[in-house]
Amino acid sequence: MAPTFSPSQSLRFNPSTRGKLTMLKSRQEQADIVVVGGGAGGVSAAVAASRLGARVTLVERYGFLGGAAANSLVLAYCGFFQKSPEPIAAVRGVGADLLSELAAVGQPVSPVVSRSGNWIVMLDPEAVKFAFDRLCEKAGVRVLLHSRLTAVGRNHDRLAAVTVCDHAGTVDLDAKAFIDASGEAGLSSMSGTRLTVDSLRGDYVQPASMPVRIGGVAKGAEFDRARMAEIVNRYNVTADTPIPRADGGVLSRLPISEDVWWMTIDLETDGLSGESLTSVEREARRQAWRNLAMLKQMPGFEHAYLAQTGPQIGIRESRRPLSRQDITGSMLEKGLRRPDGVGRAAWPMEVHEAPGRARFVDIGGEGFADIPLGAVQSADIYNLYLAGRVTGADSAAYGSVRVMGTAFATGHAAGVAAATRAQGTEPVAEDVRRHLLVQGAIV
């Protein structure tokens, strides 16, 4: 007779039973706070909450932390500094601690000016992974890698638990507060919260990009943009799939390896469905090899080779939940200051309207705008908080707050707010701001 088992059980082959199936019940664990997503927003949230005494479990589907910098080769931190002649910090706190960890493992962290005139910090992907590990270990965050969110338990207007799956089975995590830092709003979507943008229902979302790492470039070789534009233009005349960035895109030298970081592949995708992602991942890799042949026509690039693509394409936007108070483009255009601000948005509103076509709108006022506490609070579930790309924002403001430097700020605020909720108190801006200042954040 075939064995029976419930959905909460999993099967494992045990050699000692000579091929028989043994039953494994789902594991049950408790925490004060569960954070879903181990990127800039999630790690910042987890570290901040742990520093306030909360028991924090951080869930990440990959085998490493670091978010888009590690899993999509988005090797530039944007949003740490205001746009100005000299770099003026807009984000410190846990974000600054991460930069210190990078410096400690030998990666330079001095900002450089990007083509858009904004200050960025270039990254080494392996240094990023290790620095995130060190940051979480020092803060006492419990990290579950290789773990994917599969279900949630909701009780009216609160979350009670989540279920994650790993190779051993499932883990039910009970907690007092939860933070969605998943990028694709997986926790919010499973919880049934209202979504302001959802690519699967047909809402427009910004295209994805696949940055690549190029090795074999001669030391000191300069990128001749005019010549590259000629090469791209000549190719595009007869191409079935033209290169959308006619000037060759973004090229920068990376720290440590001195390889070249190249971003010129932009593709439309919903960012969620396996069908769409399979299509763009395969096409992006095809284009990476095609583009390499063009790059090798440049002086100093003759021996260039494709050193690395990320485990996944870089998703700018797929879906996001409604927050208690979405930050808006109008707030950023005015550089609006507010008493309930829990972080600063300083990166311009960078909206990619189509592959290869982006517009930048600078932040008004003093060069930054305050992010309201409501933007990191779910509108529908009182113990669910939002960080990183999941932060509440309209389409224009989203182009600013989605970047990784700013994600450290929204994650920091979400972590403090969630820790307050886990202690049984409704978080209010005054208290959240006070904790953020103690932890070295800028508000």
C-alpha cells in the first residue's frame, strides 16, 4: 500500500532503509521578525531590528546575500550621495556599515561620478557577498539561504506566519512582524495585499537589463565612445534585434579585478513568470556574446572575453504593494522635507521608458526628499513592512527609491519600525527617527 502524507510533510531517501521512503514533518520555528529578501533593503532591515534586540530570521532564495549587486551584477551603488560637485552623503547607518565591511575586505569604496553626473560606488561581486555575510554575523541575524517563500498565514489584518521551502522540506516561521524586501513583492502578493503595479495584470513596468563583466581588457585602455557608436550603428542597419543603446551603453572599471562592467542589454519582461524570464535570460546571453564581438573591435579590447553574467537578469520593476503613504514624484521634484521622514531619497527619478531610453529628473530643494514612514508600512496588513524596491512609491518616485543605496535607507527604517511592532507598540515617526539617529542613519 502506498504511503500517505500531508502537505506539511516531505519525503527523503534514506540509504539505511534500502530505498524506502521516510517521512519528515515540517519544521516549526519562531522569531520576532521575519525578513524575506537578502538584498540591501532586507539586510539593512534585519541588522537594524537585531540591533534593537529583536530575534530576526532573514530568508534568501539564493546561496548568498547582496541582492541585485550579487545576483544580477548591478555593480554600482546609487543613492548613497546627492548630486552635487562634491559627494554629500544621503545614506549612512547600516548602509555605511556595509561600505565599511567592503573596505575591510579590500574593496575601495570612494565614490566616482557616473555618466549621468551622479555619485556612485563601484562594486566587486565577491566582496559584496562576503561583506553582507560579515554584517549579518556581527548583528546576530539568523540567515536562511537556499530558502524560498511558498506560503503565508494571515489572520484578518495581520500576518501570523510564513512557510519557506529548502532541500530538506519546509519550515513554518511564526513571527510578530514581517518585512517584504523580496524585490518582486512576493510576501505582499501572497498575503493578498493591494498592488499598485502588477506586470501580470498588464501594468507597464520598466525594462530589465543584463550587465556583464568583461575580462581581458588592456590596462589603461580607454573606451572610444564615438567609434563604438559607429560600430553599433553599422550593425543596427541590418540587425533583426538592434542594440537599443546606440552609444554602446555604460562601461566602467571594477574595483579589485579591474575588469570592465558593461551594461548595454535592455529587454522587456514581466519579471515574474517563468515563461517571460526564460525568454529574456536566453536572449540576454545571446546578445552578450554578440556584443562581445563588437567590443573586440576597439583598441585595447582585442582580447576581451565574457567573464561573468549574473545568476539572473536585473529586474527594475515587476510589482509593488500599496503602502500607507506612497512617496510621489511631486514630493521629489520639490525636495519635500517632512517631520515623519525616515530616510532620504537623493537619486534622480530615473525612469526607463523603453529599452535603451531613460530619462532623469533631478531631486529639487536641497537635493533630496524625505521618505515618509508610511512608505515602508503596508496599507492592508498592520505588521507587514516594506523595503527596497517594494517601498511604496508612484511611477515617477519609484525611479528614485528603487536603487540600492536608497534601499539601505528604506530597509533601515522598516527594520526599526518592525522591531517596534514586535515589541507590541505601534511605530510612530518620532520614535523611529530617534532609533535611526542612534544607529547612525541620516533623517
